[in-house]
Amino acid sequence: MRGVRIFPNPVRERDGVWIAMADGVRLAARIWMPEQAESDPVPAILEYIPYRKSDYTRARDEVNHVYFASHGYASVRVDIRGSGDSEGVLTGEYTRAELEDGVRIIEWLASQPWCDGNVGMIGISWGGFNGLQIAALRPAALKAVITVCSSDDRYADDVHYMGGCMLLDNLSWASVMFAGNSCPPDPAVVGDNWRAMWLERLTGSGLWLDRWTRHQHRDLFWQHGSVCEDYSRIRCPVFAVGGWADGYSNAVFRLLARLQAPCKGLVGPWGHSYPHLDKAGPAIGFLQESLRWWDYWLKSEETGVLAEPALRVWMQDSIAPARRYTMRPGRWVGEPRWPSPHIGERRLVLGNRTLVDAGNDTGRDDAPAQCIRSPLETGLMAGKWYSYADGPDLPGDQRDDDAGSLVFETAPLEAPLEILGQVVLELELAADRATAMIAARLNDVRPDGSVTRVTYGLLNLNHRDGHEYPRPLEPGARYRIRLALNDIAQCFPAGHRLRLALSSSYWPLAWPPPEPVTLTLYPAASALCLPLRPPRDEDDALPELAPPTGSMPTPNTVIEPGSHDWRIVHDLDSGRFSLEVNDSEGVYRLEDTGTRIEKRGSERYTAVGDNVCSVQGETHWTLGFCRAGWNARTHTRTRMSADADYFHIRATLQAEEDGEPVYHDEWNISVPRRQV
């Protein structure tokens, strides 16, 4: 145990702590607590994720957990079974073993002499998911949860599928975990058994992309871990946090609307990161807000958290399109509950390429049916499904994508218009194929002609009546569909136009249908419903949010800088075009452990012309760990393509020690397409 002194109280750290599970597997923990905790017990805060506490999240853990510990908590970071330094094998997301282990960890924490028996869970992404899922299991000591950038629905609102359309991030994320699961534990923590543990992981974790691709509908696989199946299972208070640039903000609104337990929501302009660490401002003092939550629910101190609006969001001002932002203009607004009594509806009906207010649609019945077969490159400006807002992964200027879309547009606004909540599209349409999709974008058209995407949604039209039992379309038949776009808060200034853009594909954000599709839209039976929110004086009285803070992490030394590049490449001769992504952290050294970390990743998404069967994605990751007496590296490659009937997956995994191969495996799999 070593002592450090930061913020109001001195803190002690315990690393290499082992927590035994019911089957004897031991999980590795790193714990920070006030120096006096063993004589004066304190509540515990748990973060439980698979991202390697000894290296990958080391700096972030120190920023967050030391801060909580210095303010009177035992703050605990645990590697999930089979990840980091924990024993066992990680075979999937949110397995029953993972959740049962989480319950046991909470019981263990509550029984420690330095804990007063009260436990909270905090986490972002994976840790946000399992915090909700473990809350639904109701461990007695778990008194409150903070969930950041997570979802209550693993099928409808996660990285794998959106509206029944398979996301390309399904491949991207599977590749990240394929690489991460191949990494060894740290010998300094687990001892000489590290090689045997490493081999167990290499042989046992499997290719998760295979499993995720086989479950193309909302079946029991996805229902497991989806707390939306029974919100009443969660009885402890939940603080739900999201970002407009992230893919997970919708869950904040559903949790507020449907949880029976106390719930508070916060949504800012951020991407997929903690709000005090996001590079797209304004960042906020999220640790201070978290502390107010913990103090109220874990220490019974009056902090005012329940006296404030249940929902606080960043109302975004209009901004020119860009692939990255350092600051997103806007203001904070609040709602007493959700759904809010202050949100109305503005219904815009579709005409002959126009959007006009319902009741002011003279001649709309004469609007002709309109057809669209989008070029396959429609979507190259879409950005990443869950952006890190670190650039250049945000959606760019939408004019190129709009050129391949069917667009409907308002006249210039005579007064500002503000929306908050879910934009809903009602359409009547037909398709000329049995399997089809539609992508819808609500855009802000600026007076200079540039176009910023505000929100969007996707729907596999075979899933028009639900995701469990999709049904083929009858070519040429007319269908009425409802498409909900992602929740958003946005101000459109006077003089700007609202544009609805509809396309029959949205690659490379989503996998295209197995055949080119022509959609026929009937505007006279279609409408766009906006959640109108007039400005309110109460917004000016919202309490100020503190600036970001946190503990100082142990410094790293950059050996080779990382790079985050997105490039679109067109070969005008062959018609081949691709999106090439370099997502590398380079090489750096952790100064307190002396470990040299190598982390290099690349992705490439390619198609030729409008040949939907030419689409493919390929990823490559190299991860390395090196210091005196330890030199391990892994290489993974994954390639996914498709024809009209099958998805084809090829993958390789190679592990090296001291530059010599120690393990190699290959996969060559074909998975039937099931109306995707």
C-alpha cells in the first residue's frame, strides 16, 4: 500500500487485490480509499470493466477514483473475468458469469472492514451497461448507479444493430474486442502463471463477430442484459448520462420515462467519453456532479440533487458542419420530468420536395410519388455511429450525401425553432425488393448552403412491425411505417431551413441490403413530427456546473505519437471507393510501471460502384506490452464481406513472445443473411 496526498484528504492505494468468485476464479482489483477508512468505514464505488486496469485505463482510473477516494469513498476498479489481470476467460459481453461475479464483488465490498456497507456503481459504455444489469439483480448493498453512454436495449440501441440494420461498427467493435481479448495479464500482478493464463485466453475467447452476426433479430441472445425487458427490476436510483455526438443518448430519455426508481438525466454535446474528459466542449465538472449523487444516496447528505430538474440537456446552437469540434455552442436547459409537459408537437407534411406546416399544405394531395435508389457512396459523410468527438469521426457537410437522397425542405424560418426529444417520421412507401432499408436525416441548411446533420434514424423495412419476427416486403405493395430518429436538442435560427433527407442505403455506417433497392415514397401520406420546446425563463436559473477537475494521473512518455485519420479514397478508373481509418495510440511508456505499450489499429471499408455485394470491411490491430523480462505482442485481422445470401468472415490471430510466434488461429465462416 502506498500513500498519496491530493484534494481534501490523504488517500491510500491498494493494488494487486484479489476477490474470489463462487467457482474459485479470482478477479483483480485496484482500490483507493481514505487513510482513515479502516477505523472509520466509508461507502464504496465500483467500476467493473474489461479494459485492463494495469495499463489501458490506468491514467483515467487515477483521475476518477483517486478523486472519489479523497472525498471519502473507497473507489474500486475491477477487471472483468478473463480480462486484464483477472483469472478466467472472457467469452462475451454481459455474460451471466460476469453479472453474477458483479453481485459477488458488491457483497465482498460491503463486507470489508473499511466499507460501511453501502456501494455504488459507476461506468461508461461497458461499465454503464453492466451497472444497470447488476442493479436489476438487486444486490442488497447496491444503493445507487451512475451509467454513462450506455443502453437499456442491446439490440435496438447498441453498437450492433440500429432499426434492424446491421451497423458496420458491429465489425469495428468486434475487432477491438478480438484484439483486446488476446492480450496477456501482467506478470508483475499475476506472477509466473501469466503465460498459462494468456494461452487460456487465446484459445478460449473465440470470435465474437461470428456470434453477433448470427443473431440478426431481437432474440433471447439480445434480450439477456437488456433491462428494458423489465424496468421494474431496477429499484436503486440511477443517474443516466449521455452525449449528443455519441450513439447512446436515447437511453437517458427512456430510463427517465420508464424507471420506477428515482432517476436523473444529463445529456451534453459530448461523444463517447466521460463529460469531464471529452475533447468537444463544454466539458463540465462531472466528478463533482457524481460526488453530489454519491453523497446523497450513499451518505444521506442533502446535496440538492433531487431539488433540480430531473433532466438537464445542452440545447445546441446551429454550427457549420465539421468532422471535429473543440467547442459546441449552446446553453443548458432543464425539464422537471420526462416526458415533459413543456414539449409540444410541430407537424410538417411532405409535399413536392417541400416541408410545410400541417394545415398550410394546399396542393399537397397533388404531390407526385417520388422514387430514390441511392448511390452506394451515400453515407460517406455519416461519421461514426458512436463518435469520440475527437475527430474526424463526426458527420461532415451533408451536401454530398443529400445529392444521393430524396430531400424535402422548409422555407427559410421566420423565427428560431427549438426542439428537444424524439423526431418521428411517418411515411407511406413501397419497395421493389423483398428486403430494403431507409435512412432518414434531419439537417440544418445554413444560409451559405452548407448542411449540418442534426439527427438521423435507420429502419430495416422488414422490421416495420418489430425486431423479433421480421417479414419480407411484397415488392410494389404500399406500407405505412414509423421511423423514430435519435433524440436531440437543437436550435434552428431564423433564416435557416430544415431539410429531411431520405436514402435507400447509408454505407459505411450500415450494411446495405442484399440487392439494390428503389424506394417509392408517397408524400401526400407522409409527415415529419418535431418535438417543439419553446424557450423558458426557468433555464436561466439552472445552477452553474463546475469546471472539470480530477486527480493527476501518473505521467506517460510518448515514444511514437498516435494518429486518428479518416480518408476517403476514390479510384475513378475502377469505381472503387473506400473509407480508411487509422485509429492508433502509437507507443508510450507508463512511467510508474516502466511498461511500454504499443496500440495500433486500422480499418478500411470498400465498395465498387453501386455493387452492394462488393462491400467489405477489413480491420487490423497490433497490441504490444514490453518491459524487462516481458515482451508480448498480438496481431489480429478481420475481414467481412457478403453476397446476396451470406455474410463471409475471415479472421486471424497471432501471438508472439520476444518476437517469436507462440500461437496462431484462423477462422473462415459464412453466416446466412436473414432479411438483413
